[in-house]
Amino acid sequence: MGGGGLAFLNKKTWHPGRIQNQEEKWKREQAAEKETRKLDEIRKQIAEERQREELETVAHAAGVKDKSDKLDWMYQGGMVAKAEADKRNDEQLLGAKPLQLQDAAAPSAGNAAVKLPTFYAEDTAASANEVWQRIHSDPLFAVCFLPLIHKGGLTVIP
């Protein structure tokens, strides 16, 4: 007649024999497998990039290949810009290259503000684009400029 005294347990939401729970487990296993494949691909890509960079430095040191950085600056991301900024800051802290600040009393015509060392390297095009995007995608930025637009002080959001 019945399937036994404990057959009702498969209908409980917490039971591992329930079809929905087995399906959920399978989905999680698939997601974990996909993540591991993705991480393996990223590790492989990083290893290939390191090997390529090492070969390029060896070829450049041997004089076989000229170093060409013509368009590399375009593809450098925020991490590379941060690494360059850290390198410059380390050089300045160690005294290899002294920090040159403009005199605050007599600013030049081109630069009215004194440039101080920052966390981000603001002299690269990629970091300037990142800063612009952060500012203009900020909802508080838009809220602050709405009253100015309505008053007619601004015609276009900068």
C-alpha cells in the first residue's frame, strides 16, 4: 500500500532526496565547475602574458627586438596605472627623484592648483577616463547639479 513508514520525508523541503533539492544541488555544482574553468582560463592567460613579457624583455636586453610602446598606454588598465603611481611614490620616498611642487604663492598660468602625489596616477589617459566615469556615474553628482540646471545656471551637465 504505502511506500513504508518514512516515505513522506522525501516531500519535506529539507530532504536531500527531494527532486527540487537535487536540481538545486546540480545547478550549484555546475556553477562551481564553470567558476573553476573560468579561474583556470584566467591563470593560463596570466601565465602566457608573463611568459610573453619575459621573452620580450630578454629580446630587448639582447638587442634583438626594439621596444615599442606606441599604443600600449591605451590598453593599460587602472591596476597598471596604480602600479606606476606606486613606483613613482616609492622613488620619491627613497629620494631617487625629489618631489617638485610649484610655489603656492606664485602659481603658473597653466596650473592654478598645486599637484600633490595621489593614490591614483592621474597623468595617464586611462586613469583620467576612470575618474571622469566615476564622477559622472555618481548619483549624488547628478542630484547636486539638478537645481543648477533648473535655475538656468547650467545648460548641460559637464
